[in-house]
Amino acid sequence: MRINEVAFINETLKNSYEKLKNGKFEDKKICYFIDRAISDLKKDPLCGSRIPSRLTPKFYLDKFGMKDIWKYDLPEGWRLIYSIIGSEVKIISLLLEWFDHKEYERRFSY
């Protein structure tokens, strides 16, 4: 049986997520969206959409050393970007960042 886990790429991102829990209404709503995504990723790490390598911004390779990038569509145009690492026994969905659709378009030059 394969183990599916979800983790944050670093403490900074994890702290940003924790701040959402105690933030304003909008922050709490985003936190709820991310919680739902985490739950889905624990069930199936492939539930998002793989971003073709030709469309993956160099930013992810430079900053995180990741070239296999996935996108999970959150409600209200928000996006969660993650990568998948692991083996046949244990899969980890590694959360890299989240942002609204406008920032997503900027990051991916759409």
C-alpha cells in the first residue's frame, strides 16, 4: 500500500499558511480552499494538472530545484502549485506556493 503525504516546501510557506488561519475572512477562505486541496492530494497526488515542462517557469527550478510542477485549481480563480516526489511506497505532494489567477498568469507568462 502506498503512503500519500503533503508537506510544505519550507517553513516560510508553512508559516504563511498558518497566518491564513487567523487572518481576515478572505484569508480564512483561502485557508479552507488549501485544506480541501491538501485532503484531495492525500487521496490522490495526481488530482491536479501537470504543467508541461516547456511551460514551467525557470523560477521553480532556480528557487526550489523542481522541474516537475503540478497545478491544483482552487475556487475563485486561486491556484496551488506543487510538485510530487517519492517512490512506489511513499509519495509526497510538496506545496510550493499559492496565488490568485492574476499572479498565476504573471508567474507563467500567460
